[in-house]
Amino acid sequence: MCPTERLQATVSAAQSNRKEGKQLCGPQHFHGNWPQARSGYTSILPAQHFLSTENSPLTEHQQLHPMAEHVPAPRFPDRLGLLVGGSQALGLACVIVTGVWIGHFRGGFSWDGSLLEFNVHPLCMVLGLVFLYGDAILVFRVFRHDSKRAVKILHAVLHCTALVISIVGFVAVFHFHAKASIADMYSLHSWCGMVTFLLYLVQWLMGLGFFLFPCIMAQMRSWYLPLHVFFGLALLAMAIGSCLLGITEKLLFAIKPTYSKFAPEGILANSLGLLLVCFGVLVGYIVTQKEFKRPPNSEEEALSVHFKMLTGMEGVSSP
């Protein structure tokens, strides 16, 4: 007797036993052939399931789990959406508070070699090396179900925009120093900021060469990917740390006599520092959580397997 016929006979026996008040307990009723009967059961259940529901369309969850006929699809709270929304609120708050601080307390912006030109520097650093940089890191979590190449292009474009804005900020401060005959690169803030910017430039060029263009071997990409992810988060932390040093330095230069008396400008600038820290912590948390990582894509996995068969190399996972 084949497993299918044995299963049908067992089901009939179970139904008759149920009518008589008996209960089918388990493997012992399959006369020592429980593994065969179980395999027969699992082989015919999907067919019976689909035949019995051909007039009612199946949900994606039922197609993936045919045995869970009466189990509803799981509903998870959009935790990632809430976290990303919170990070965007914090990032925008950082940019807005910086603009209010410079515009209201420091006289606004200009490009004439005066102190107003220096004011362009903090706004560009917060907007470029913190907010846009953090968003460029988050795109692999926010768009984790979209085309990997499209996400890579968006990642590169955001980094390119952040790089250009940061260069404008550096040009503004050096041009102001030259006009005002102020020495360059003497403070801890300037040292940390320059190291961060140079490493960011190297990181951007390396990422562009390794991941956006197909000329680099997959083995080299696999080797560099963990370094790229680590230095991405490290540079965001360094950028925020440099901003904190710059805020403190500016406050000591501008309102040193009243800073210790809780001057409104000092309170606003200190609040900006806390917002920057919260933004960095939240971005780091989102990126480091495995549950938010890009899930495997069937088409991409097929292409990866085909590539490995042709080259004999290991594929590259997502950041």
C-alpha cells in the first residue's frame, strides 16, 4: 500500500473512531510506518489545499504556508517606519535649530568675507556631514525591498550631495579666515573636522569604486564590505563629535562672559548638541539591527548563484 492510500485509510479510521468516541493518538496508529505516512501526508496536503480553495484566492501567507489554512497572516507593527520617522524628525530639527541659532543670534548668512560668511560653515556641516550622511546610511534599511542597484545609486547620490555641501562649508571658513587674517587648523575642532572630512572623502571614493561599478571582483567586494559599513558609522560618530567641539568653541568665542549664566543662545546651542547625539544614536541603532537588514531577494539570489557558478567566487551580501 502506498503512503497516500495508507493515509486515506488512516483518515477514514480516524473519522469512524471519532464517531465512536475514540481518539487517534499519533504515530502508533500507522503500524510502524509513521515516517512514510507523514511524507505521504505532506506530499498530498498542498494539492488538497489548493483544490479546496480554487474558488477563493489565497493570500501570500497561505501560499507560503499551506498547512496554516486557518491561521491569519502575521501583522507586525511598523517599528522600522517609526524609528526612521523619528530619525528624520531629529535630523530636520538639527538643521532647523542650526539655522535659527545662526540666523537669530549670529546675524544670518553672507558670502562677503565677513563674520556672516563664517556662519555658512556650521549650517553646511550639520546639513551635509550629519543629516544627509545619516540618510545615505539609512537608505539600505528604508528601501530594503527595492532594487539593490537603485538603492546603491541613491546611496551614492546622497553622499555626493553631502560631500558638495561639506566642501562649501570648508571653503566658507577658510575664506573667512583668510580675509580676517586668522590662523587655520590650530584647534582640536579643526583637526577632528579635517580628519573626518578626508576620511569621508576616501570612504566615498572607495565605495564608489567597489560597489557602484562592476569592474571590481566579488571577492574584493566581500573583503571590503565590512570595513565600509564600520567606517560609515564611525565617520558619522566622528562628524557629530566634531560638531559638538565646534559648537562649544563658537560659544566660548561669542558669549563666554554670559555662557555660564544660561544665556538663551547657549541653551539653544546646547540643545542642538543633544539633538545631534540623539540623531546619531538612532541612526546607529537602526543600521545595526539584524531585523531591519535587507532580506534575500529571489532574483538577486539567482543572479548571485549564477555568478558564483561562472566565477567560482562567493557573492557579496547587502550592507
